[in-house]
Amino acid sequence: MERAIGPVGIIGGTGAFGRGLAVRLARAGLEVRLGSRDTQRAQTVAEELRSAVGAGARILGGTNRDATAAELVVVALPLAAIDLLSPLADALVGTVVVCVVNPTRFDDAGPYNAAVEEGSAAHAVAHRVPGARVVAAFHSLAAAELQRLDRPMDDDVLVVGDDPGAVAAVVDLADRIEGCRGVAAGPLRLAVGLEAITPVLVAVGRQQRRHVGLRLSRL
Ligand SMILES: NC(=O)c1ccc[n+]([C@@H]2O[C@H](COP(=O)([O-])OP(=O)(O)OC[C@H]3O[C@@H](n4cnc5c(N)ncnc54)[C@H](OP(=O)(O)O)[C@@H]3O)[C@@H](O)[C@H]2O)c1
């Protein structure tokens, strides 16, 4: 029997990625707590997403601090906004925190992976939430595809982190999304590699005019 997963909080949950992840997790029967700087916005988005998923969907909206009251907490903020995490650090000690942040930027030559002072976006997040069990994952899932509930995803979700229990929990979470397969990929120092794949996928997607995803062969 599948292990029950407690509520999943999403800090920055009102954005494209947070919305997409929320509907997929709610479709899988999980409770989702969307966080925002604006409670009213989060509640409005939550209501909209509950209607999209259908009867019984458990998606609640509140503050970003409300979203920390969860078994797993996803950071779905843009890199430029991660200082919002520092005042939440007390609430995240011991919690599995999942960084999905891509430092992707664009210039005339297309998308590229911007350098992050701490080494990766995941390390930058970890610096702001000391004591949290930081894992990085979900970088290559396109928000637009997550939001399309009329078809399953078709993606592997590579998960990295230094806490084996936290990595296993996030692999399990990824497996709950229809069409996704979670794959434990190694320590957090590999996060920079996962983050850097995203601009490559975006560049391919621009040429192919679709949201391309990632699958590993011969697993
Ligand atoms: N979009 C994708 O396809 C995709 C795929 C994989 C990973 N990601 C990663 O997921 C994260 C979220 O992506 P997204 O496209 O959902 O981003 P987004 O819509 O720009 O931002 C997400 C939420 O963060 C809050 N926010 C935005 N700018 C902020 C600021 N300057 N200061 C404080 N809060 C701010 C907003 O929530 P409130 O205004 O409600 O507070 C916003 O709804 C990014 O790190 C991205 O790299 C995205």
C-alpha cells in the first residue's frame, strides 16, 4: 500500500509552476497549501484550482508562512525572491524543503544558466533555511504541461540532496504525479547540473515548438 503523504506546502504557490504542481498533486489525492505574499490572492487561486481539479480537491490558500505547515515544502519562487525564505527559516527546521528554482536567464542568444554566488539555486536556498532538509527536484517539468490535466506528464524527475530520507520522500512525491517517475540522482552538489539542463530543454523546445521534457534510458 502507498504511504500516506501529509500536506504539501508551496511557497510562491500562486505562480505558473506552483499552480501546475498543485493541481497534479491534488489530482493524486494530496492536500496542497499554497503560499503567497497576499492571502487573498492565494485563496482566489486555490478556489480556481479546486474547480479545475474537481470534487474533493484539497487545495488551500494562505500566507507563505501558512505553507510551511506541511510535511514537504516546495520553494516555487523566482531566484530573485528567495530572500523571502529567511524569515520563515524557524518554521522550516527539520522540514523537507524542495527547491525547484532554475537560475535560467535569456539574452539574444537564447536561454542560459546564470551563475549563482552560492554555487546553485539550491545552495542559495539552503543558506537561507539552515536546519531544513533541502532537496532539489522538478526543474525540468514545464508549468504549462503540469497545468494540462487532460493528459499525463511524460517526465523523469531527478532528485538530489544530502539527506537520503528527504530524497526518498521527494522521489515518492514525484511518483504520485501521473506520468512522472522520480529518480534519486545523488548529493545536493549535483543541483547545479539539474538547474543547467533547463535552459537546454527550453532551447530545444523553442526549436520544436513544444515543451520538451527529460527521460533517462535503460534505468
Ligand atoms: N515556469 C516553469 O515552467 C518552471 C518549471 C520548472 C521550475 N520553475 C521554477 O519555479 C519557480 C517559480 O516559477 P514561476 O514561473 O511559477 O514563477 P513566478 O510566477 O514568476 O513566481 C512565482 C510566485 O512567486 C512570487 N513572486 C514573484 N516575484 C516575486 C518577488 N520579486 N518577490 C517575492 N515574491 C515573488 C509570486 O507570488 P505572490 O505574488 O502570490 O507572493 C509568484 O506568483 C522559479 O524558480 C522557476 O525557475 C519554473
